Amino acid sequence: MQPVIQIKNLQKSYKGGFQALKDINLDIEKGEIFALLGPNGAGKTTLISIVCGIVNATSGSVTADGFDIVRDFRETRSRIGLVPQELTTDAFETVWDTVTFSRGLFGKAPDPAHIEKILKQLSLWEKKDNKIMTLSGGMKRRVLIAKALSHEPSILFLDEPTAGVDVELRKDMWEVVRGLQQSGVTIILTTHYIEEAEMMADRVGVIRKGEIILVEEKNTLMRKLGEKQLTIHLQEKLDAVPDNLKKHGLELSGDGDSLVYAYDTAAGRTGITGLLSDLSEAQIRFSDIETSERSLEDIFVNLVHEEEDDE
């Protein structure tokens, strides 16, 4: 099956020589949730803006549903919905009017039943007659999603969709996104909330300084790069890691009451048996041992730091 979004050799340079995107190649599969992660200024919003027809690329090509975004602009734009990072809505319009107007911009015939469905899905129905200016930041962001869905797109871009939204509302919005995926909508999101990608994405891409440095299925990525941590809770505090234990790369907690050991789950040997033996030899007694897995946030931070170290 042909990818729903195909990006080939995409580059974007601005006057003055700044290169925002460098030879981007990326395929997005139909029906997936793809999370694009990267630090501020990495090129996430520029990439989305080009695909959505807001910014012109310097070179390269992008197709959406098989249509070229430049040559077939109207066709591709009708298939794409965009929820921008900035809260840009008409403050004096009502929720109903602004969402209905957005549908009309794409030449779609009026469909009050569809608008009602969206507003109810996003918990906006009771606010339909409220002016945008009276809504909270979280509700305004929901209105942006409603506007993006008003013309029934098959591809939805979410640029920092839950920025400024409280935790409870964020989780509600995750459910909305999952529902959209189940209805067949392909979703591409950028986010600073790593747990958002970890919770929702099928695949993860990492962009840094205008370059895609990794694209991987989320579960495969976490399995490949995943480490576990063994935390050893000591019966007596230590001032420093004993010399005979330093070979294990242990870290002493700030208050000295536990030792932390990182090991690779994919390795043939974890080194735990040798560590426990050396602890016994050093007459270090412990009250408990617990393990924890690295999160996607740990992996992301390490990836970015590794790229910086290679420069």
C-alpha cells in the first residue's frame, strides 16, 4: 500500500543562508499515529507547514494521498486538517459559527449534523453559542481541532496539540485522537510531552537541526534502546561508591541510601550476578532491590545528546 504522505529530499532554506530542513525523507502510513519529536527549533513546524501548503519548500517533493502538494494544491489541502501551535481564532465569533465557516472555506456543503458530531466529540457542544473570547485556553485548543476536522480530512496534523492544556484535559484529548484514528484518520503530531508520544504513537521520528535522525516503531525503539535500572536500597548510607564496585558503573543516590545500576536487556549477560557477589564481598547490605525501564523520554534525550557529541 502506498504511504499516505511521501516526503522526498525535502529542503528549506531562508534568505541569509539558514537551512531549516536538510534532505528530509519520510513516509507516513495510512491510519497510523506518527509522533515527530525534537527540541525547539529542530524544524518540526516548518516541516508540517510545508506539507500543509503554508510554506514553500526550497527543493524536494511531497505527496498526500498520491497527489502532489504543489501541483494539486486544492486536492491535497482538502484531504489535510491542521491544528496549529498558536491559538489563532476569531475572538468575537461563536464556536458554532467559526467551525461552520471553516468547513465552508474548503467548499464543503453545509452539514450541521457533522458539525454537531464534532462539537459533541470534543466536549464543545454546550459551548457552541459561546464567543471564542470567553473560553479557556484548553477549550480554545479544542475549537482549533474542531475547525481542522470540519471539512472531514483523512489526514490530521497536530502541532503541539496539548500545549497549555491541563493533565486531565490532555488525557481527554488523547481519547479523541484515538477515536479519530479508529475512524480511519491518519494523525501526525509534534509534541514536547514525551508521554504523549509514548502513550499514543505507533511510530516515532526524531528531528534535530533540520535532519531526521531516527524513525522507528515505538515499541521496537524502546526494545532496541531500552535499558533497565536496578536500584539497590541500602541498609546503611554510603559516602561514595567503594573501589571494588566502580567497575560496575554504579551511581550513588544524592542522599547515599541507594545504588543505581543500568544494564542492557538485550545483552547476553546483565552483570547483576557479579554485582551482587561484589556487594556481598564488600559487606554492603541492602534491604530491597527494584527494577525500572527507561522511558521514551530517556531514549529521546540520549539520542539528541549522542548527536551533539558526534559533532
